[in-house]
Amino acid sequence: MGCESLSVALAIVLLLEPCLSLACLQCDPNFASHFSSYAPKLSRKSWGLGVVPVAGRRLRGWVQDTLQELNLKMSPEIPTKKLHTIATTVYEKLDMLFKNHTYKPGDLPKKLDSIFEEQIQMLQDAIVDSRLKCENHCGVNHYEAISCETCNATKPTCFGYNCESSEKWKDALNGLYEYVKNLNKEPEVWASALRQVPAFSHCTAKSPDNLNFTSIGDTLSKNWLKMMALKDMEEDATLLQLLEPSC
């Protein structure tokens, strides 16, 4: 028997985790207890004709829809504290939603959609903001996070152009080269780890031997010079379209 053939209430309680992939909110330790409590409240109340199936689909698809709607051009990795803060906000809104007895017909699905969309915006902002803060440094930097796709602890790598002098920029490039060279030596693992560094996200190289560090350095230096010029003019450097090194 598949997910769709089960009753809505039972599906929400029993099949939420087995039938769906992981996605952000489900990585919070309090997710299961909160979401499993909504199904009984949904099934025993008179919410109006057609409301229960629609609301049930929204709750049942919450996790899968979240990952799809995030629609980011970067890995969905978020600091654990930020995830917990967002999750707590969502739980509070949903808990309050199911305590209210005064909805007009059709209001419940609309309110669920509103909470869902607000959650998406909060997650997007937190993921992007964390990456930008990481990149607001000079050279290779890392931060502690959790993957919305696997719920595993991660340590995203970024490369920042915020170097105040040519000497610091040179040190940043040398640090980047050393970091790249010291990644896992197995070709497939090395190639995957390399693509986790934003400057190399498009790379197809299988080993450091395939990289032309002189060419890469020239390209990244052009980005740095443009960044410094924008900073001197007090322009928004985040709008700069960065050049991608050939690799």
C-alpha cells in the first residue's frame, strides 16, 4: 500500500519520514513530535468540506516541498542554531493554528500555505546570509552547519575576497592552492570536494595536476581587483558577477 492510498491522518503520522526525503526542518530534533501531533487534531475537527485532504497534503508534503521550493544555487547548508530558531518559529505558528476553532471554510489550507512560504523565506535568508558572512573574509574560510539534504553535520568551505592588501591577497591565493592540493587524494572524492569550494563549483578536474594555478590565480585576481574597486567607491560588491576560473 503506497502513501497516497492511506488516509490523510494516518499518512501524516506514520508515513511522513519513510516516504519523504530530508529537508531542513526535519533535521531539527523536535520536528517529529510536533508534526505528528497535528494529524489527530486535523482528523477529529470539523474543518469544512474538502479542507482535511488539502491541509493533509500540505502537511504530508512539507519536507519534500521545502527542499524543492528552496531553489538555491548553492548547497542548502544552515547553521544549527539558525535552523532551530526557524523551526521553533514554525512550530509556534502551527501549534497556534491548530488551537484556533474559528476558521471559515477554506481558511486552514491558506494559513498553512502562508506559514510554509514564510518558512521558505526564512530558510533561504539564513542559508544565503551564512554563506555571505563566511565569504566576508580574506581567503579560505569555513563555518559549522547542517545539511538540509542529509541532516549530517557539515563544514562548508568558502573563499573570500575581502583582502586589504596585495600581500594578504597573495597569502589568500597560496592558502587556497594548499587547501585544494590537500583535499582527499582519491580522484572522485577530490573532485567532489573541490566543487564544494564556490570558486570551483563548475570544475571537472580530477586531481590537482589537472589545474593551472597560474591561470586560476589570474582570474581570481581580476575578481579581487574589481571587488576592491567597488569597495573604494562604496558600491555593493555582492552585485558583482564573478569570473569563474578555467579548470
